[in-house]
Amino acid sequence: MEHHRTRPRQHGPRRGAPRAPLPPQARRRPATAERRPAGGRPRTAPADAPKRLPNPRLTGLGCGLFCLAATVLLGFLDDLLFGASLTVYGVLFLPVCALTALWVRGGDLLTAPVVVPIAFAAGLLTVSDGGGGFLGGLMGLVTALSTQAGWLYGGTLIAGVIVIVRRIRLIRRRRRLRA
């Protein structure tokens, strides 16, 4: 029995076919070659040049783990240094939201506004005033979530706005490259 193709043929060379040689102007220089200006010394950045901030690109899972770890760590630090102040925790939560939205990669942008509230609740477990036992801790968490909802909404809004702006820029860049 014959098996017919299920996909149309792809353009370009086949996998095992030898490639045509590149013209001299398209060949890359070896990585070890160092370009030197006319003076003979290699160029160095001036001492007062601004350093670039780190620009990691986290996957959706990495974004969630970063946000979760950061909020839990900030919750423990808040409990240790400020006596479990919910306001301090809320203020420290906002930059975590911004970093989470800035560091997630383009394909996983929509995960940032989703993981931020989950991480807020997880970090809130460390600073909420729960009584004894499981039900007391749960009641403390629910109380803290209801009284600190402004910080939660604010952080989610920050992450959402950053994600929307990044998504718009990504779409515009793709359109510009296609044109």
C-alpha cells in the first residue's frame, strides 16, 4: 500500500544536501579575532559608562517560581525585620510584580499576571496572623487577603500593564520585520 505525503514539500535544501559556499563578504570572522582601532590598543568602555541591568528571560514556570520564591522570601524578611507588617509586605510585593512581568519571555507573557496573585497569597502565609492549627492559619490568610486586597490588585495591575505594553511592542516589531 502506498503512503501519500501529508505535508507539502518544504522549500530549501534537504537535510543531508551539501550547502553552497558563502561569498567572502558573508563569512563570519572567528570569535577570537579582536578588532583594534588605528591606535593599536583595543577599545574599552569608559569608566563612567552605565552598566546594563540584567535582562533574564524566564519561561512561564520560571516566572512563577521566581515570583513565588521572592514573595515568600520577602514575607520571611518582613516577619523577621518588621514584625510581620502587612503594609511593608505589600510595598515590597509591587517591585516583584514589575520584575516578574519584565523578565518573562515573550512567548509566556500572559503567565505573569496569573502567577502574581498566587505568589502574593503564598507569601502572605508567612506574615498573616493565624491562630493555632490549620483553621486558624486559614482564617488569618483569608483575613489578610481581604484587608490587603489593594496591594494584590495593584501588583496584578502593574504586571498586567507591563505585559500589555510588552505584547504591543512585540507585535509591532514582528509586523515591522515582515514589511
